[in-house]
Amino acid sequence: MCAFMKKGFSMRSSKVHWLLAFVSICNVSYAFSASELRLNRYAYDAIQQGFNQKNISIYDKKRASIDSYSLAAYTDYRAFLFDLPNKTPEQVNQFSKDYADYPFSVSIRADYLNAMIASKNWEALLRYQTTPPRDQDYQCYYYTAFYHQGKQEVAFEGARSLWLNGESVSNACNDLFSYWEKAGLRTDDVIKRRALLSIEERNPRLITYLIKLVSNKQSRVDLNEMYGLYQTPTKITTVFDKKVETPFNREYAQVMLRHLARKDTDKAYLAFRFINDHYSYTKDELQTTSEFLAVRLFQTTDSETIEWRDDVFKRSNRDEVLEQRIRLSIRKTQWENINFWILRLSDKAQSTYRWQYWMARSEIALEKVNEGEERLKRILGYRHIYSFAAAIALNREITYPIASVDTKFEKIAQYHPDLERVKELLALGKDAAAKSQWRYLIARASYEDRARLATYARNEGWDEFSLESTFRGGLWDHIELRFPVRYYSLFTRYGGKYKVNPITLMSLTRQESGFNPNAHSPVGALGLMQVLPSTASYMATLYTLPYKTRSDLFIAEKNIAIGSRYLSRLIRHYNNNRILAFAAYNAGPTMVAEWRRLASEELDTIGFIESISFKETRTYVKNILMFEEYYRRILGIKDNFISDFELDAKY
């Protein structure tokens, strides 16, 4: 039954045309009687089981009986795969065209490439894959195919490009690299160039591997020196004082300077002056290295170094570099400098809400009040934190566009077959296949239809699909779709228990995991509130919380209980200041202490957020504040965007 029927949907709650359109979609699901649907599912399952046992005869016998079943084409896909190694590229391309409404029309590309690789049908592989693939494994086989087709020049160019990598390369390239090496093209010079790349990637273990590959004694000495210099980069001037100028040595010196700068910028600056006198670099090469150093010299107190640093910024035409200099001026509340550096940005960067806000703030601070306030007025009414900040500065109400939910479901009638497939896949417990079908549908739909489909998914109870549709479809103004009210009873319970606003908990969870209870982060954080197992163990011991193993963090209630308690602890630690607590939840209390030390209690709330040196954390804090505003709007709750206490605080 459709979601609104399950919920006892009333005719009074919507327009009649909405209900009729929705019913028309729902009825498609039940075009079959219950017994017919059972028979179709039984036959479908029998066919799939036959494929699992490498038996296609059941498909041949039963396929016609499920011709009107929504998932029938999935059996055609399995049947096509059955003899895939003997298919021609033309047949595969035709299959993709015939089944263009299905995600497997795309995934069959990998299936066919794998089949051609396994059978070593290099001619067919190149006839099918006419451009270099994006995946590294397939690139390896792509260039291997050229080698076997007698096009060694192309193969070896590809081999060199793949091998020159600061990280490990896929084993799929082993044969290709072997052919390339036997052709005498893996020279010591090429090996040393890869060693430089390994330094850039901070992967010294690769150098120890490369040392074993060089063919002459001097190259071995050079690589051992490189490894030693990586370990103790402060010896850079001693090493390069003895080296004559060559293109390789110039690049080698720059790579090592950057490596030293990550560890000790002051020493890198002194080494840079030595290297600059020792070798001849182009203007662009010098500027690139200078910028790398300059953005790391923000804490220097030496006047000569400061002058050099700012000269580097004055020569820069890169917005991402200049923006770092602006943040230094914000941290020091140097209003003239803020104005000066913003004016050096490109016109596009200057026109952003962020820098228009800070330009206005600098104008007001420099007693150009009318100009500053007019500039702030021009950025009011947008869905952006700096538009909100402008409203606060002008003591105006925060407003922003909200797209209305489009319930004209008759306009998505063309997608009924796709929706039927999604429904049936979910009914059969094939969630991954349903998700793939949904993503494929959203990718092909128009912008307007994506909003309707997202609304439809929400009404069906497919919250994950609805939410995913908003960011895959760029539905940024569809606030109600982007911010579903999930786990609210749990957030209310644990928010009340630990004295944290449930809207804060829900907003942080929306940022952390998008309400995916099975979310994993690259650093090992798990579940809804992205709790590290080590943090969970610590909190469980400290507060007697229900936690035993990391798998507990995939249980919604346990994750919320632990995450809420941890956030509550941070909020109390920072005297009810959410901004500091959010930053600590993301980057850790140690980094927050460092950012506060640099701010020297001279910054207001917005200034502190902008001065945070980690882009991820800046975005994180801004997002949660914005998400809280959206959830208050959705739930009809009145509260300040930033509390008076937070606004009055000095950071």
C-alpha cells in the first residue's frame, strides 16, 4: 500500500489533483493481483537461482511468463552475461542501447571489459574501449592490449605515465611494466623521478623499494641520499651546496623545500633563499614555491620575513592563496588589510557573499558606515551563512528562498516503470539494486522532475532516496526535502537527558552521516553521529553508557546516546558555546585551543569561524548552524541563529 494510505491520508490535507495523481502511480504497483505477483516473483526467483547454478534453461523456459513483470529485464541482463566472452563489442553496445533505462546498461561496460581481459581478447577490448579508461586497473589492461596488438609505442607511453606515481600502482599493471622494463625504458632517471613523486606524496617506503631497482652504483647512492634527506630535511643546504645545476636537481630542491616547509617553515624559508641563489628558476617556479612557504609563515614575528611574505601575496593571482592572507587579517582584526587583500581577489571571488560581507565589515570599521551597510543590504535574503550574518549585523530578520514542494505527480508519469522497479526491488529486500536504480533515475531526470521524484520518495517513506536526490539533483532550495526530520524521538530523549537541544543533535547528525546508520568515515568514525570506537569506549567507561563493541555504533539508539553525551560534554566544556563545541567535535579540542590562542580573544563569532585554518572544520561549523536554522523553520520553532551569549563572546 502507498505511504500516505498507510498513514491514513486525508482528502482535506491536499488538493484533489495531487491525490488522484498519487493514486494513479500507486495503482500501477497493483496492476497484478496478489496471486499473479506471487507467481511472477516465484518465476523470477527460479530464473535467478538457475543463473546462480549456471543453468540458463530455466530462463529459456520461464522468461515469457514474466514479460510484464517490472524486474523481467534483470533476467535478460543475467542471460546476456551468461555467454558474455563470446559477444562482440557491437552486440554489447546494442544491448546498452536497448536497456538504456536500466543501470546495468552502464555497469555492463565493466562486465564486458573484465570478460575480454580474462579471455585476453585484446582486439575486442580496444574495439570496445576507444578512449583511456578512468579506472587504474582498466588503464593497465588498456595499454597492455595495445602492446599485444603491436602498438608498442602507445603501450609504453601509457606504462610510463602509470608507473610515474608517488603511490603504489595496481598489480594489474605488472605485465605491462614487465614489457616496458624489458624494452629498456625503465631507466635510472625515470626511477629517480618516481622517487621525487613519492616524496611529494610523503611515501618514503616507496623510495626503499626503488633503491632496489636502479642499475648503477651512483643512482643507488643518489636514492639513499634522497631517503636520508627525507628523514632529515634540515640538511638540505648541505646536500645541495655540492650539487651542480641540472633540471632534475632544480626540481629535487623544490620538492625537498616543500617537504621541509611542512615540518619547519622558518628553516625552509632560510633554505629557500640559499637554493634561490644556488640555482636559476623561472619566475613562475619561484612564485609557486614562494606561495607554498608564504601561507606557512603566518605566525612569524620577523619584520623582514613578514615583508617578504606579503610581497609574495601581492604578486599572487591565485584566489585560494590570497584568501588565506585575508583570513590572517581577519584573525588580527586588521580592517585596512582586510579591505586591501579582498580588492586583490578576482572579480568573481570578490563578488561572493563571504568577501562582500567582510568588505562591508571593513568599510564600517573604517568609518564608511553608509557604504558598508548598503553592501550588507545587497547580500540579504540568500541561503548563505554570510547573508544570515549580514541580517544579524543590520538587526534584520533572516530570510532566504525556500522552494515549494511540487506535488504534481502526473508530471512524472513517464517514470512509472522506473518507480515500479524501485518498489519491487525494495519489496524483495534488494536495497543496493534499488538504490542503484534510483540514482540512475535521478541522473536522467530533469531538474524539475528531480524535485517531484524526491517528494515522491519522501511520501513513499524512502527517506534515504529522497535525501540523496536533493544533493545529486542540486535541489538546494528544497529545504524540507534536504532536511528530513529523522530519529527525532531519540534526539529528544537524549537531548533532554544530557541537556542538548534536539535540533542541535539532529543538525549535527545530518552533517555527519546524512542519517545513514551504517556510515563509515575514512578515519574510522561510525554510525549516525560518526563516533570513533575509541571515543565510545572512553565515554562508556566514564559515564557507564551501553557500549561493548564497535558494532554497537551501528545501532541508532546506542550511537545517539554516546554521540549526544560526547557533544554535551563539549558544550559544557565551552560554557554552552556551540561554535567551539562543533569545531571540537570535528577537529578535536587541541585544535580549538590552538585556534583560540591565535585569535587572542580579539574575534567575534563570525570572525572566529572564518579564521579557522581547516576548510573542512570551517564548513562543518557553518553547515550545522545553517542546518539548525532550517530545522527550526521546518518544525516551527523560534530561536536565534546565534545566541546572544555566543555573539557577545570574544574568541
